[in-house]
Amino acid sequence: MTLLQAIEKLVENISVTDRQEENIENSFGNLECNLLKEDSNLSVKRVFLNGSYERDTIIRPLDDVDLFAVIEVADYQDEWGNRPNPQSVLTKFRNYLDGVHDYKGKVKQDRPCVTVFLSDKNFDVLPCLNEAGAHYIPNEDLSGWIFTAPETHTNQLNDIHARRKYKVKSIVKAIKYWKRDNNVNIPSFHVEEVAINVFNNYDFTNFEEGIRIWFENAEGQLDNNRFRSYDEYDKVKNKINKVRDKLIEAKEFLNDNKEAEAIKIWKKIFNKEFPSIDTEEAKGFSKSLSEGSLKYSATAGLSTTVGSSISSSKGFYGEIL
């Protein structure tokens, strides 16, 4: 197994399965149905999924699934036309959902949303105030409402994903896995924002290059306002730069035809979900690549006997995915 094959396997290992997707859709349908009921007294006009699940950057084990419940300001404003207090809206949503048979005892407020805890996943329900065509959600301290444009972000990510040969979301998944496995406190949403900005400026040919480019350029794209404190922002920046340096070191090994050493570095960075590699096999493939005897086929993968020949290289070359 080569480094590129190992990275592809990592992405496969952390991606949700078809069965999990079906389960999420079924649970969403049930929640949507309950939120839209007239007798809920919530006056919800529309329900839609957003967040990492909707953008196809969610990873296993499942994180929270974000659900937006759109309400009209006219249905909630006071007699003077003021927006409602966020806490009063969240309390109304929490009390209603906790009264639904399927969710009894499984609902609590998790500021600034209401979370429904199911057996294998959680749904974060965010009341979304529609006012003059713009959307607002409760801010972190529940003192008011802040503008949000989740669908705009989704469109931006989808656009750069398509422009970069539909590989950006897999790169985002790998980085989200790294951050969660290493307790790196960069918001998942911000990982995507950084990816959009980085890959607007840089193209790449394969997952190794794409992940490395994200780490090489992330520091310049980090927004300290996305973090709870400057100290937290500084710690994240330092952790990212340490990985950047290790990935650059791994690339130097690849250039020197030492793929097995590069794989060891990637394994240390991505830990348990990065597949174990037969280093002797990796060395053999690297040697065959440099000699021009390495082949590839869709059924057999990399081989020295079956498939189309790959151009020889003294180091890591091209895209074998």
C-alpha cells in the first residue's frame, strides 16, 4: 500500500456509511414532521439540515447534526415590534420537543440551541429567525440574534470542491479527524472556511499535496475571532504549524524515494484510523516506481505485474488514487 492509497483508506474509514446516512435522514424526517405540526405552537415555516452533514464533511463517530427551524419574526415579536428574547424561544422549543413521545427525556438546551439526544447521534435544533429575507440565530451568550448565511457557506464549499476535482471535502474530513483525535480546538466550521480560502488560491493533484497545502497555509487564514480566546487561537496555530513541519519532512522523504519513512510520519499524525502499512511493501513500490516497473489497474491496484505502466520517478509522483 502506498501513501496515497493509505490516505484514501483513512478517508474511507472516517466517512459515514450508507446505513448511517439513511438513519440520519429518517431521524431528520421525524423531527421535521414534529416541528412543522400546527399544534406545536412553534410556527415553524421551514426546516432544513445544514452543518457538516449537509455539506458532506461529517466524520465518524457522528458529531452533532445541525437542523435549522425557520420562524418568522412577526410570529414572535412583542407588541412594540421587538425581536423575541432568544432564551424564551429556546425554552419554547425545548419544552415542546421534550413533550413529544419519541424525544421524552432526550432533550436539553445546549447553548445556543436545543439538542435532541438519540441513540447514535444528536440533532442540534437552531431556531432561525427570518426577518426581511435575512436569517438570524441566537448568539453565544443569548443576548440577541446574529446574522447567519449557512446556505451561502455551503454553496462556497460546493463550488471549490467542484473546482478542485471533488477532493476538497475529503481533505476537510481528514483535517477534522486530526483535530478531534488531538483535541485541537479549532471549530469544524472554521476548518471548512480555511479550506475554501486556501484552495481558492492553490490547486493540488492528490490528497497528500492537498492536506499538506492546507497545513502550510492555514495560519494565514485563521480568524482569531472564531476562537474563545486569543490563547486558544495561539495554541491551535502552534499545533497546526507542528503538523505542517512534519508533513514537509514527509514530502522530503518522498522526494528522496523513502516512501516508507514518509508513511511513518503520516501514521503518527493521523493515528489509529490511518491504516497500518507494510513498510517492506512500500519500499518495494517506491523502488519499482523509480525503476519504471510499477503498474496500476482499477481491480488490482498497484502491482509490478498487472495493469498500465506508471511513468518512472525518482520520488513521489502524480496521483495514484
